[in-house]
Amino acid sequence: MSQRTFSIIKPDAVKKGHAGAILAEIEKAGFKIVSIKKVSISKTQAEGFYYVHKERPFFGELTEFMSSGPIFPVVLEKDNAIADLRKLMGATDPAKAEEGTIRKQFAASIGENAIHGSDAEETAAFEIGYFFAGFELK
Ligand code: CMP
């Protein structure tokens, strides 16, 4: 069944000029781009987005990085979108990511790992709503 997921092309990938190549991989894998925008977020806005990780030792580093430059939040649609995007992204740590995955090709480290993808339906709903209004999701 068709499902929506949420992704972010992270500041490292945007800075290196990899956003287009990453979106091309995503489209090639059968995802439809429902909505996309380019934004820069504050550290406070990054903290709100990643609040589930607020007790983690890397929270400061993560929110500092995510507010360090422009990002592309994206809403994607496909059958089994959540699991399929995570497979296409590869492991969080690019050193452990499989050949051909986005992180294997474009990520530098566990922090600067090029792309984010929702891990479950509830998270996808929260994350889509964090960045997009209903009228932007037709
Ligand atoms: P993401 O899928 O965006 O969700 C949470 C992020 O935290 C994850 O990708 C990583 O970029 C980041 N992260 C996870 N572990 C670490 C770590 N040990 N150090 C820095 N960042 C981390």
C-alpha cells in the first residue's frame, strides 16, 4: 500500500552539491516527491525535530550540525516507503553502510551522514507536520 515518509537532505550533502544526485537516486528507486523545500533551521528548531534524542550524548553535536546550513526537507511516497527509504539510505554509520546505498556514496561520518529518513509511521507523521503545512502536501 502506498505510504508517505519524510526525509532531509542534510547540510553536509547540500554544501557538497550532492542534493540533486541524492534526489535522483530516490526517484530512480521509485519514490514520488510529494513536496520539497529548501530551509535553514535554528538550533532550537533542530532540537524540536530531534527531541526523541535529547538525552543522547550526541544531541548537541547533532542539533548544531543540522542548523549549520541549508537543508532540503522532502516528503516521499511509494509502496512501503518508510522501510524502502531506510534500506536505500544505508546504515547510520557510513562505514557500515552497504555498497550502492546513499550513505555509502555521500556520507562522511555518523554525524555528517547526508540524509535522514523516518523510522516508523508515527515518526513520519510528526516529522512531515514539523516541516510542511497541509496545503503543501497535495
Ligand atoms: P538521523 O537518521 O538523522 O537520526 C538521528 C541522527 O543522530 C542520526 O541520523 C545521526 O546523524 C546522528 N547520530 C547518531 N549517532 C551519533 C553519534 N554517535 N554521533 C553523532 N551523531 C550521531
